[in-house]
Amino acid sequence: VSTQSTWDLFVIMEEIKKCKRPGCGKEYKESENTPSSCRYHNGSVIFHDTKKGWACCNRIVYDFEEFQKIEGCCLDKHCNVVASSAFYKSSTVANAAKSLEKEEKASKIKSIDDYNKEIEAKKKAEEEKKKATEGTAKVPVIKDGHFVCANGGCNQAFDEPTNASDSCKYHSGAPLFHDGKKGWTCCKGDALDWDEFMKLPTCCVGKHTIKYKQASIEFVHSK
């Protein structure tokens, strides 16, 4: 039997292996395994909320199929030995952001000073808006012949003569929507369903505030 025939028989009978390198998973034969056969990731997998990516690449996706299509950033031979790897275990995006600074900013815990600055900036913006609209007639929202309350979480119809200091149960903060969760900046509770969000217990009691057509609710988008 010729040497070529022996080699051909070896190739045919050769065991087919599966690469265990992160992001590869391709089948291969050792005889065809070259230093550039495998394209893989040398970083850890990042799964945070709905975000998916690799610590070694500056790319984040939200769909699992798109995550699987992220091309590896390293080249080497295929390997069927599982290397030790770890997921980023993070309650915030901070750990993931260490390797994704070019892609997105890390989430930061806001201090009291940060919140105070935001409140002052909002008050200033509201004052400027108020000055800009001075002289413009305000048109109240009317529902079935009654005023509508503009306080957060209330939205009830009312009559001004019966508007007492304990008529309205409302939220003093703004709505907070982040990664499917819904809540209020003034309260700790949150909900996933919109109906449940509308039923969250309020934290303040006071008089109803008339809602005007030009008024708008400001939403806080968590980054």
C-alpha cells in the first residue's frame, strides 16, 4: 500500500473533534488544524439584563442570535479542551464597562449631591419654561365635566370646591423606567407590568393639582 493511500485512509478514519474555545464550537480534524483555523474570544462572556457581549470585544448586542454571530477576535488552533472561564457577575454595568469603555458608559450610583444638582437643574428648566409661556392662556384638561389631577400616580377627576388637603394620594417623584422595570424615583417599589405599575402604593397625600393641556410629565431614563 502506497504512503499516499495510507494517509488518505488515515484522514478518512480520523476522529472529528469539536472546538471548545469560546465563540468557536466548530468541528475539525487534527490533520487540518492550523494556527489560524480557529477564530475565538479570549475574554469572559458578559450577560447583564438584556445586554450580551464579550469582555475582549467592544461590542454589545441584545438578541441572542446576534450575540452568537459576534466574530472572534483571536486566531489559533482549534482545541477540544474546555478552558476555565467565568461570566461577569454584576448587579450593575460597572464590571462590563471596564472592557467596554469605548462602547458605552458605566452605570454609576448617584450621590445625594448628584440628585440635588439634577433637581436644581430641573427647577431651573421649569422656571425658564414658565417664563417663556407667561402670557399664554392655560387650558385645563376636562374629563366628563371635571378637572383632571396632574399629580404623579393620581390622574383622577375632581371638582375644585371639594378639593381638600387629603383628597389626592400621589407620588412626589418622577416615573422611572429601566430595563423593563417601572417605578417612581420617590419610592422603592417597582413593577414589570404596566397595570401593576399603575397600582403601586403612593407615598404622599395632598390637594389635587389641575392638569393643563400644555403640561407634560417628565420621565427619568436610567442609564
